Amino acid sequence: MSTTAVTQEGPAAVAPAPTVGTHVRDYWRRVRGGDIGALPAVAGLLVLCTIFSIMRPSFLTAGNFANLFTQGAAVTLIAMGLVFVLLLGEIDLSAGFASGVCAAVLANVVTVLGYPWYVAVLAAVFTGLVIGTALGFLVAKVGIPSFVVTLAGFLAFQGVVLLLMEEGRNISVRDPVLVAIANRNLPTALGWALAGFAVAGFAAVQLLRYRKRAARGLINDPLAVVLGRIGVLALVLGLAVYVLNLERSRNVLITSLKGVPIVVPIIAVLLVVWTFVLKRTSYGRHIYAVGGNKEAARRAGINVDRIRISVFVICSTMAAIGGIVAASRANSVDPNTGGSNVLLYAVGAAVIGGTSLFGGKGRVLDAVLGGAVVAVIDNGMGLMGYSSGVKYVVTGVVLLLAASVDALSRRRASATGNR
Amino acid sequence: MSATPLLELRGIDKSFGPVQVLRNVALSAYPGEVTALVGDNGAGKSTLVKCISGIHPTDAGEFVFDGQPVTINSPRDAAALGIEVVYQDLALCDNLDIVQNMFLGREKRNGIVLDEPTMEQMAAETLAGLSVRTVKSLRQHVSSLSGGQRQTVAIAKAVLWNSKLVILDEPTAALGVAQTAQVLELVRRLADNGLAVVLISHNMNDVFAVSDRIAALYLGQMVAQVRTTDITHAQVVELITAGRSGGLGLAADTGANGNGAAPSDSTTGGVS
């Protein structure tokens, strides 16, 4: 199996440079060894999309494609924050209603008090920060298990939303900027420009890294693989932007409806920022370290408590952003915003994407891929006319499936000494 | 060689509440030599190591490092002096690769961005300097390594920082025969590279295989510190279990440290 050299002697290693063949074989060996990453999510996405397109042709329309993004956005954003908490092997069950509280604050500030939209957004995000700090403090400094702290939060925040809504009143959000977040689209040209910018940026980062490593004589991924990654990203983005830029209005005479939903670049920017934080900064490295072996991290001089508090802050802040998007999409906030299935969908999204519930393994991209799976299930089953009862059962089963894949691949990984 | 010790402890006392764990302990570690610290369970070996590494403050006594009196109040102070400890339960993260583990908590950065190429290069150089050739890729996760390889990574992590004194807490306790030999060879190489090494071990074979000096603790007291060539296997066991052996140990009552250090330098010259 291993065609790479058994020894490596210093920086000027004469190990044979990996070729595309060995790269693919290495990848396959990792998958077989239990390191399956986002493979189930991608495979599941393809299977689900195929099934739904055959059963309901309306699934495969530009209009529905755009719907998927706006429907899944809030859950995906919350899931992105949850990844950080899950990386430490903790859980945040209050993230759903935390997003509800933040949305309620947003609606109160902008509609009831009449402040401009940016004040409301700041207030909502600040509320998320405070919630996260409180949760993190209780978990890290007081030492209550995160399950209990956030379960208490789940109940209490549900009550806070009710109080902020004055016992069940529904507050509408009419501010044009806030409504635009989840309901308006980018101009078609801007969509193409952003996609081109993203691909160019990704290519620059990848090629620069390739050159830097090559200059130092370090082992590199084969150039073909690097170019392949750039090509796949360009293809996916190009296709998505093309479809989203198609006219999807039922009657063009009344209104024109085309372009990338505004929420898409918001998710994309947050994805890039958080991925950068996790993979390229020492703070991110320390999160993985604490998730992998808390004692080792402590002995390496890492302030474990600070890391634990910070992930809850990130999670609740992302929940706040998710709450803002949810409020924008519904044009209002009601006592059930962030309630019912939001939290489990978000946890499910992170786990389906390949983030481990046992800590130490996961990426922000997982949340986006898993969020897409959840959105497709929800959307497709809605189109097929199933009741929400069936939808809940199916989503629950999918979450269980994802968690079993996680547990089984972990067992396989420890059996093969891989991970 | 090595007339002056790199680290010299004198009169170290340490109590946990009413329990006095260390009494008037003296210990010297010399550059280029492996000092084996032996003693039965509860003799105070781990406590002594934690005092040296700054985890526990001492109640009394003095530290002399490189000829200068120093105080060590925290692990950071110890690290600043160049003291590194490799713990028994391997402080490595399974989900990180070798380079990430070696630089954990002390990552090299360019601004806020991690400088991966530099770290990978330094890790490769360190491993090459220790003649480690058993690791396939520096980017493989630590979870895929064997026990001996993990211990190697942990030791390489300790020497990465131009450390002067490396303390190894039972580095071979969980290893098989071949891997033990591998790690002991590495321990010997550390000393040959000029570092002072303190090796804690229960295994007499290991101790006699690599150490230049043996320091025996008995119930919190340093009963002897002698050259390995001046003592037999049986004598060490007696020191560990009874605290005395012939002229050595408690009965002699001449101060633990004086026993071995002075005459041994004349009798045995270069060990390495």
C-alpha cells in the first residue's frame, strides 16, 4: 500500500514526491481507516437530490434551488457556531432559543423602539456575546457540564423570548435592509464578480502555499491535485451562480426575480473567516488541541478555560446571526423563532457534515454541507407533500444515522490506528 | 569532564499539609550525562520532578542553575531556564499531527497566521538531529504512531526549544522490548549532544543501560547519588527498598550528595 518512503531525513527529504496516484491511494486508505470526513454528507446530498428530482421535477428548478439557500441559511449559520462547541466535545442545546432571544432583541430595537437597522443588528449580536460568555463561564469556571448548563439555557431562553414578545405577541420586521438579507438577491453581475473573486482568491492561496513549500523542499500535494481543487471550486461556484442568475419569476411582467440570494455571500464570508481562524491561527490550533487532549493542552501552556469560554461565545454569536437571518426571512419574530426543530437541525447539520460529537474533529465547512443536506430533506419532503410529522421522523433518523457513522468510523479509526 | 553540575538542588523540603514528602533533598544533574532518579513508589520522585518543573513550589531549599541561584515558581520559569519535562502519560494530542504537537502552545507565526513551513522544517531538523528515522511523515496524526514513536515525538518536542535539561518520567514504562531499546538509545543521544538528562525509571536494566549517575530516593530522602560504574545492581535495589547498602545510604550519614560525586570523577573519566 505505502509507496512513499519509510524514512524521512530532514528537510531535504528524498522521499519520492507524491503523485496523483499515491495521493488518491492515500486518500482511499484514510477513508477505509475511518477518516471519512464529509464523504457521507456529499454522497447523501447527491442521492437525495437525485431521488427528489425524479419524484418531483419541481425540485430541480432554479426557483427551488434559490429557496434551498434561504430556507437552510439560519440553521447553517447556527451549525457553524456549534462546530466550535462540538470540537471541544461539548454541546450547546440553547443555541436555537439563543437565536430566538437575539431575534427578539432585534425586532424590539428596530420596530418597537424604532432605532436604525445597524443598531438593532449590533444589539442582537451583543446579546449573543453576552449569552455565550455566561454559558462559557458556567461551563469552564463553575464546572457545570455543558449539557446541563445549555439545557437550562434552552428552557430559560424560551421564557425570555416569551417575555420579550410580551406573552406571545408577534413583532414584524419591516426595515428594508433587514428584510433584504434573506429575501433579496444580488445583481447578476455582482454575483459573477464575487464568484470570480472567490475562485481567484482560493487559487492564489493554494498556489502560493504550493510555491512556498516547494521552495523549502517540503513535501507537497501534487500540482495536479491542487489545480483540480481550484477547478472543482470554479465549476461548483460557476454552476451555482449560473443557475441562481436564471430568471425564476413566474411572471416576468410583474416582477423580475433573479440573482444570488444576499444571504449566500454572508454565509460564504463567515465560512472563510471561521475556516481561517480554525486552520491558520494558533487560537484555532488550540481549539483542536483542547478537544483532542485537554491535559496535554494545559501542559503546553494553553489557557484551557479561556478556549472553552470562547467557543461558547462564538457559538452564541453565530446563533445571533442565524436569528437575524431567520427574522429577516419571516419578516417577523414570534415566540417560536429559534424553537421547535431549529436546534436539532443545526446539531444534525454539523454532525451530518462530519463533525464528531466526541470532540477534536470537524470543520466549519461541515456545517455548510450538513446544512445543505438538512435543507434538501426539509424542502424535498415538503414538495412531496409529507406532513411535518414525517419530516421530523426522517430528519431524526438522518441525524441518528450521521451520529452512528461518526461513532462507527471512530471505532474503526481506533482499531486501525488512524483517525 | 563536567565538573560543575548544570542543575544543583540543595536542602529541598516539601510538605503537603502534615505529610512531609521531601526532606533535605540534594540532587545534581550534569551536562552530557544521564542521571537516573530511582526510588520506590511514594519515595517522592514525581514530587521532586514537579518541584523542578515549577508545578509545586518548594518549602525550603535552593536551586542553582548553571552556577546561578534561581527561583522556579511556575512551569514558565522552568521553560525559560531551558528545563523541559517529558511526562509519563505523554502529553500529546491524538488528533493533531507530529509538527502540530511539537509546537503546541508555542506555534511559530507570521503576524497572526501560523507559519507552517518553518515549523515543519524545524521539526524535521530536530528529528534528524536525534537521528530519528522511524517516522514516515511529519504530517501524520499522532494517533497512528506506535508507543515508541509517540515517546520519540514527546522527547523531540522537549529538545526542540534549545533546552538544557530534559527530565523524562518513566519513558519506557509502557513500551515493548524493541521500542524500549529505541527510546533508550534516544535518551543516550540527548546526553551525547550535551544536554543534562534526568531519567526516572523503575527498570534497573534501563538505568544501568544508559545512566552515568544514579540518585536514589528513599521515603523522601536522597540516600545516595553515585556513579553508575561504582555501584551494583543489588546495591541499588537495597538503596531503593531499605535506604541503605553497605557504606552507602542512610547509615553512613555523611550527607547524601557527598558520597558519590567527589571520588567518582577521579575514578571514571569520560563515560560517553
